[in-house]
Amino acid sequence: MGQVIGLLGVCLVLGVLARRSGRFPEATASVFNAFLLNVSLPALVLRSMHRLQFTPGLMVAAVAPWLLFLGALAFLRLLGPRLGLSRESVTALVLTAGLGNTAFVGLPMAAALLGPDGVAVAVVADQLGSFMVVATLATLTAAKAHAGASLSVGTLARRVLVFPPFQALVVALLLRPFGFPDWLDAVLQRLGDLLTPLALFIVGFQLRLGGLRARVPALALGLSYKLVLAPLAVLAVLAFVPGLTLVVKQATVLQIAMAPMVTAALLAAEYDLDPELAVLMVGVGIPLSFFTAPLLMAQVH
């Protein structure tokens, strides 16, 4: 877990230093965004979904991230405009507050706090929850907000269908009966491993704290939902679901309490949905979650 925190911090700082050095062009972020969304993320989805071993009893962990995103849609679309936020800013909050960093941070944290049994639950929440939400609902939401009311349902559906991570998801599910050769599995792993360090580098590259004060109300709204309200709501719901073991409840709450997903900031940038706010949500939310997530998990009994 210490290595994960160290890598997150180093990549963020390197991004900040790269921008200040003047040695990287302004187009750096957009180029890396395109690479990650079209190469690294599809590779990660293809490998992870192809290897996933799902147990029906873990369905609650798979459903929770979908509820997190739907809750963000309702909560932030209701309160965001009351703060004077534009449609683009509200959608940036929905994407970042509705998607958790359940893979790179969530899995190591589950391993450190809950052991192998907790990791099994966390993997289901990540693969059948967060990954699939990114490839479907989140992409649909971003495309609709970018285009406004002028985009037809058919066009929106096509945007999702041609989104490379969604295509990778479909291919992975279709190929589950067949094993990947070792060389292909290794290539997919190496490409997927680039996602988090490069994405955090981009976040650091785009992070500008000079305008933080003006963004405090929006950040408070988004992060309070992501780091506090949504995990507490899931915790309350799980108390009424019969037959769940303690580790399933703990791992599910822990994954919902994760910081905003880095890929959500990339998606916001791809569709020009207030990328500055999305970057701040990730940059501020990640360090906060190292304290809030374990505290919330400790409330599960």
C-alpha cells in the first residue's frame, strides 16, 4: 500500500514539474489522453474482464458501483445548478464523483486491510462495476453532455459502441471460453500498466491550484458525495441485505469510498467537460481518500 501511495504522489508531482519546466508542449495532455483511452484502457479491460472469475454471491459488490453513478447523476444534477454550475461542470462532477478508483488504489487497499477474501470482492466491484460503468453509462453521459440536446439516441448509442474500452469489454466477454496465449497476455498487461502512472502524470500536468478557491463549492459538493455520502448510503443499504458476510460488506463499502477514478478525468477532458474541475476532483480526492476510506470501512459491523 505504501508503494501505491508513493507512486501516486510521484506521478502527480512529476506532472506538475513537467508543466513548470516548459519542456513539454501544451498538447501533451491531449496526446496522452488519446493514447490512454484508445490503447491502455482497452488493453486493461480486455485482460481483466477475460480473466475475471465471478461468483453469483458477490452480485452486491458488482451492483454497488452502478448505484454510485446513478446516485451521482441524481444528486449532482439536482444540487449542481443551485451553485451556479454549468452543464459541463455538473457532468465533470458526475463523472468523477460517480466513478471510484477501484483498481489501482482500491485493490491494494483491500489487500492491505482485508486480505485475499477482501480482494476477491473488490475485483468484482471493479470489473463488473466500475469498468462496465465507464464503458457504458459514463461514456453515454459524457457524450450527451458534450453534444447537448441535439444528439439523437441513435448517435449516442453509436458513440458508446465505437468507444474502444466498450469494444474491448465486448471482445473480452466473447473470448472468455478461449485462453489468451502468454505473449498476448503479457502485452496487454504492459499496456494496461501504463494507465495509472501516465494518467496521474496528466492530472499533475493539468493541475492548477491557483483557481482552487473559486472551485471550493463545487469540490465540496462532489467530494462530499464521493467520499462520505455515497459510502454511508451503501453501508446503510447493505445492513438490510440478508446473508452477506462481513468481508463482502467491508470490501464493498471500501470500494465505493475510493477517490475519484483517474479515467473519469480523462473522459471529461476527451469531451471537453470542465477538465480543470475534473482534475481538481482527482488531485484533491486521492489524498483525502487515504484517510476517509479506512474510517468508513471501520464502521461496517
